Amino acid sequence: MEEEITILRLKSSLIECNKHIYKIVYDINEMRRFMPLSIEKYNNLSSEETTLIDSYILRFTKLQDRIGKLFQQILQENNIDTETMSFINIVNYMEKYHIIDNVDEWHEIRKIRNNFTHEYPEDDKENVEQLNESFFKAKNILTIYCKTNAYVIENILKPYNVDIKDFQIKQDYIDELLL
């Protein structure tokens, strides 16, 4: 019974992440029309462009949060107690599992996510810098998710004989989506 709950949670997390991935990729492709931003461009964004940026920021932060939860689920499935573990230690495990290339990569993504959640309406320069940085590093979070997805499928779902067709997303597919 507990295995079934674990698998259901993992499947739910993968489905949620996949939805965020497709929307982020759409947003990135649309944002290419006006990225990178300058302060002047930022102050003259259309309503449509602002909505697109808002969608991108929302999906980026939600994806980063959900991947963090997936990291914990992976460790729990490997019988590692994450209740009292610092997130730095969780990320260190992900490096050992070859899900992330190095811990600093995840910390950069986390920093971008945190900056998005603490938006500074009066600081256009800071907002422009954050948007540009996230836009050019977006592929990093997509790659980390692809590796996380592959790990979960190969090491957790397949051994339980779960049909993976609805959950799998591969890096080459992401690369094709990013025009």
C-alpha cells in the first residue's frame, strides 16, 4: 500500500513538472521576440509581453519548487530520511546521483527563484537583470528536470513495472521544443 502511495506521488509530481516544462518552453520561445531586456524595453513592454513574463516567472518558480520535492521523494524511495536533512545535503545527494552536475548549478537556480519571489517593483534594473539571467539559464533547470525525470523512471517507476509513456520527457525533446 505504501509503495502505491509513493508511486502515485511520484507520478503526480512528474505530471505537474511536465506541464510546467511545456509552458515554460512556450514562454521562452515567445519571449525570444523581446529578450534580452534593457531597462527601456522593460519599461515599454506590452500587456501581452508582461503577461508572458509573469507566466514564465510563475512556471519557473513552481517547477523549481516541485523539482526540490522530487529530490526529497527520490531520497525517501532510497530509504534516506529527509525530515531533518538540510536542503544542501539533499542537493549533495542529487550530485552523487548525477541528477545535477554540481551543487552550484542548483544554488543558482534557487537564487533566481528566490529573487522572483521577492520582486522589487521600484528597481527596474534589478528586475531586468533577474529576467535576463533566468532567461539565459532556463535551459539549466530544464536539463536538471530531464535528468530527474530519467532517474525516477529508470530507478523507481520501471522496477515497479509502471507504464512510463505519460511521464517521460527527454532532453532531446526539450531541445527540439526550444526553437
